[in-house]
Amino acid sequence: MIFFVDGLLWVIAVVLGLVAASRSRKVFRDCVAEGTMDCVRLIPRVMLGVVGSGYIAALLPQDVMGHWFGADSGVTGILIAAIAGSLTPGGPVVGFSIGAAALKGGAGAPQVLSYTIAWALYAIQRVFLWELPVMPPRLVWIRVLASLPIPFLVALGALLLGKP
């Protein structure tokens, strides 16, 4: 599956490169330069996230992870994971690294899905620091309330489907 996704991403990149080149050489050069700079900025963050998730996994007590977030923690573990996800600050390097570390530490897949989806949909710091200052508050709270059941529905689906 990973090779399929990687291959698909390369095909998309090549097609977009051809589209840029068909517009003009300048557009193509600008796209390559911007993409290269994005890689230069992103790769160190990804490396730190991968290394950091290894450290987190080694430091997390497996008995605590298994008890609170393991497959046997059920709905309680899913709820706690969703709350933890909503309270986790930071971007993808932090959120996904903690999720990966939790899996390595014995957390169940439904619980990790609940954590990462709650983090992505309604991380509290993002709501207060970014959304409320920019968007109409009523719209923000409607979005947050509409998003609340999603981590639980996905986790329930994962429970019903069984182990990945």
C-alpha cells in the first residue's frame, strides 16, 4: 500500500510539473524552487518528529498506555484519547508523532484514531489562537460542535472492523 501511495504521489508531481512546464519555463522554475525550499524546511521537522516519537514511545510506560489507551480500554480509552487530542498543542509533527508513539507503546488503533482525529479537528489552541480571531465566533463554535462526534464515530468504525 505504501508503494502505491508513493507511486501515486510521484505521478501527481510529474503531471503537475508538466502542467507548470506547459505554462512557461519561468513558472516551472518557480515551482521547482518553491518545492525545493518547502522540502528543505520540512525534512528537518519530519526527522525530528520521527526521532521524537521514538523517544516518546520509549518513555511512555507501557502498562499505563495499555491500561488507559489499549485495545481493552474501550469507549473510556476512546474518550480520554479524544480529550488528549483536543488538548495537544502543535502541528502534524507533534500530533502524529504522539499517535505513532502511542501505537508503539501499546495503545489500540481505535484510541489512536480518536486521538489524531480530535487533534486534527478541534485542537483547543488552534481554535483560540487562529480560528476565533479570524472567523466569526458563531461559525467556529458550529464547526467545533459539528465535529465533536467524528473521532468517536471513526473509533467505533475501527472497533467494528477489527484490528488493522
